[in-house]
Amino acid sequence: MARVRFIGPEPVTVPELDGRAVQPDEVVEVPDSRYDGFVCQPALWEAVEEPKQQEPAGGDGPTDLAPARQTRPKISAAKPEAASQKTEG
């Protein structure tokens, strides 16, 4: 979990923390998924500890995230044949 400090002027009740009252200058733990929602309010909240980097599902260490090599479709170099011309005569 991430941690943030409440820097507002008076205590507040925070619904995301199960309705808990938070005092000025108090550090609280918040769910990693909600961290940005707190620190985007710099007049009220200050970052203390950012969320931990989460491993991708599977947890087998680093994965190859390089994009798949894309190939261009082959374009035929054949020139269209000229239409045969018939002469009437």
C-alpha cells in the first residue's frame, strides 16, 4: 500500500478509508490503485511513499515486451498488360 500525508487545515472523514477521520499532518496508507486520486489534490495531500511496482501476471520475472515485428504486405511488381488493340479494316 502507498502512503500519503494529509496537509489540510482541519480533520476530514475519508470515505475511501472506510469513513475514517484523518487529522492534519497524519500519514495514512491508501490502496495503490487510489494513490493518484489523493496526490492529485496537492492542497490536501502530500506523497510519502509511492505504490510498489507490480509484476505482470505470472510473476516469472521480466517479460519480453518488445512489439511484434510487423511486415509490410508484398506488392506485386508486375506491370499491367496493355490491352490488345484490334483494327478494323
